[in-house]
Amino acid sequence: MSGVDVKKPLNKEEFVNMILQATQRETETKNKPTKPTIIGTAKKMNIHRDTLYSWLKEFNVNFKEIINCMSTQNNKNEEKTSPTYLIGESLLGEGNEVAHVDLMIGDKNGPVGQAFATGMANLSAGHTPLLAVIRPNLPPKPHTLIVPKVTIKNMKDTGKIFGPAQAAVAKAVADAAEEGIIPIAKLDEWVIIASVFIHPQATDYRKIYQYNYGATKMALQRALIKYPSLDKIIYDKDRAKHPIMGFKVPRLWRPPYLQIALDAPSLESAKKVIEQLPGSDRIILEVGTPLIKRYGTRAINEIREIAKDKFIIADLKTLDVGKVEVDLAYEDTADAVVASGLAPAETLDATVQEAKRLGIYAVIDMLNVDDVLAKLKSIKDFPDVIILHRGIDQETGRSSGLERIKHIRDTFPNKKVLIAVAGGIVPETAKEALEKGADILIVGRYVTQSKDIERSVREFLELTPSMREDVDLYRVHTE
């Protein structure tokens, strides 16, 4: 190409537009997606490649940058045109009529549409999919496929699905369209698959309808707003209690905490202490070394029977065979295990690694460890909790050793670790420990030997506004 018939662009903007148009034509003529080239672009511009090179230099245009911008824009366009695939879930109601709806909503030409067609064509005994209908011959839009979660075994079960449940799902979809929850423009482009739970012993058709209507509507709303957000998940994951499981699995994510050390070698005494504790998410329990030495790790299980929702620490004071002792405590439902800081680094590494593998907390007790920082530097994996023991300055009578909290934070600024303080902790010394940065206050006889255990515990809980709140005691799982 000589380029004599092509008018030279007047400015940079006009030249860039010429390149964009030419590269677009070049990519459209190829069978597979490839990046435009100088030679191919010059041909589409009807000029010689040398002319293109000279214009690029004259107008100070970087050909690679233009191509990269095109690729980014094309990727964005592809993302925008990808099939819609949204998921929603909701649990609503109570008793045998409780409703639980899982649903998918998306384009007919995407994975949801494919699953919809597959479900219609592949029937399964006891789980036969059916179209949602407001009444016979009147389906809602988007068309909705109901899939029973529980096996249908008889005509009574069939009546619940093909009656109140079918109508409830259909009405919820229709109302969601009317209220603008589902975009009107998508009513003929999208389909919905709703997996519906109907208890075999459900008998109240009105409640079956009401609960499934509400659950479907909520699931649709959640799907369309892509609920939950990551912030919501992170905030609630350690607070929630699954309604069927019946107990919480607490994590230590919002200090400070009050750790009650059950050190007396009597299970009956320990249980009496627990029964008198005030309800608070800030209280965690320590099954003390004497208790474990007398009863073995089964003491953890015994405590768990009356404290199902509590975070329970097994104070094993492990000095050897860390992996074995972690496994023993884990099998008896411990949430955390304690190893002695006097143990060799290899034992501490094995303890921490096994605890992390099993999903429980690893704790290192630094009692009688002269150089805490050196010990922490000697191990490969950092524990979740470090226990420090306060001393008493003979001249001032104030706590000593608490300065090590700051030393640990300063030395290991990138480590996420909780620091617990033990050793003669009473409300007065506890306040000082909290001011120094303690996350956990370990209290023993001040509480366990008190004549009024609840009052003694509340003395500690009153030390900070956050501990004062007996949080989450009335949390409702269905929101």
C-alpha cells in the first residue's frame, strides 16, 4: 500500500480514532481472537506500514498502549454480556411447617437455563420437578421450576408440594416482578429454580403457604442484591448459631475476654461454678491442669454438657508429644489447647501446626520462660494466644511484666495474636492489664472461691463498655 489515497490525520485524537477503527476491523475479520498488529492495522487503514510508523512517531502515539486499552475494554464488555447467575437462600417460619428455599435465577441461555431444561427433562422418583403456578394454567414470569428437597413418598406429601408450596412460590415470584424486585425487562429472559423444603409431618396448609411465600420472596431479594456481602459474612460467622445444630461454635474475635480457670480437681465444683456464671459472650472457660490430670480430657466433654456455647480451653501444659495431646483434647471438643513455653521449639511447632490443622486455637503459656521474645523467635508457627504471668514489684507494689505485652506487639507487628494475662488477677489489677493491652484476663480463685460468683464475675465485666454488654444473647438466626 502506498498510502497516497489516504488523508493524513490533522491531530493526535483523529489519528487514534483511525487506529481504533482499523484494529477493530482487523480483529473482526479473523477467525479467532488475536491482538492487532502494525502490519494488519496499516492494511486496514490502506497505508504502508512505514507510513503508520512515521505517524505514530510524529503524533507520539504508543501502539501497544492502544491495543492494551482495547483488550481491557473488550474484557469488560465480555463481563457485561456474560449470563446472569444469581443465588438466594432463606429460612422462615417454625415448627413442622418451617420453610427453607434455595434458589438460582439467571438467563435462559446460561447455566441456570441449562439446569432448568435438564430438570424438566430428567425426572427423579420422589423429587419430581414441577413448574410454579399461581393456579392451574397461570405460571408467573420468570418461569420457575420447583424441586422438592425431601423425598415425596405418598399422596399427602404430593398435595403439600402441588398445593400450597407450588402456589406460594409462584405468587412470590409474581409479586417480586410486580414490585420491581425482578427487572421487568428480564421476565422473559430469566428462569428460576427453587429448591423447596416441606417437612413430611407438616399439616397446616396455610402456614406452608405463608412461610414458603415469605422465604421465596426473601431469597429472591437476596439473590438480586447479591446478599450477603463479605463484611456481613465476616461479622456474623463467629456469632451465629445454626438453628438445627443448636449450639454456637465461638471464636475469639472481639477481645477483651474473661477466662475463668477451673483449677480445682473436682468436676462437681467446676459445674457449680459454671451454673452461677452470668450469661455473656465475653466469658471463656479453662479446664485447668489439675482437673485434666484427675479426670483426663473427658473432663472437657463433661464441662461441655452444661456449657455447649462456651469457648473451652484445655490447659494441658504440653511439654512433649504436642500432636498427640492436641488430638486428645480435640476429640473431647476443646476449642483451644495450651502448651508450656518451656517445651522445646519442636514440640511447640508440632502443637501449633496440629491445632491449626484441626481448626482450634493454639496457646503457649510463658510461665517461667525468661526470654519470651527469644522463645517466640525460635518457633516456626505463631500461636493464636500467648499467656503472660504478672509479677509484683516489691518497691511499688504494682504489677510487673506487663510491659512485655508492648514488647511482643512491637517485635511482631504483623502477627495476629491475642495476649492473655494471669497471676493474681483481681478487678484492680485487671484494669491495669487492660490498659497495657491485654486481650484476655485469666481469673481463678477470685471467682471460683467467691461466695457470690455472679457478682465477682460482673466486677470484671464492668471494667470496659464492650465487656459490660452481654452481647448476642437474644440474636435471632433468621434475622
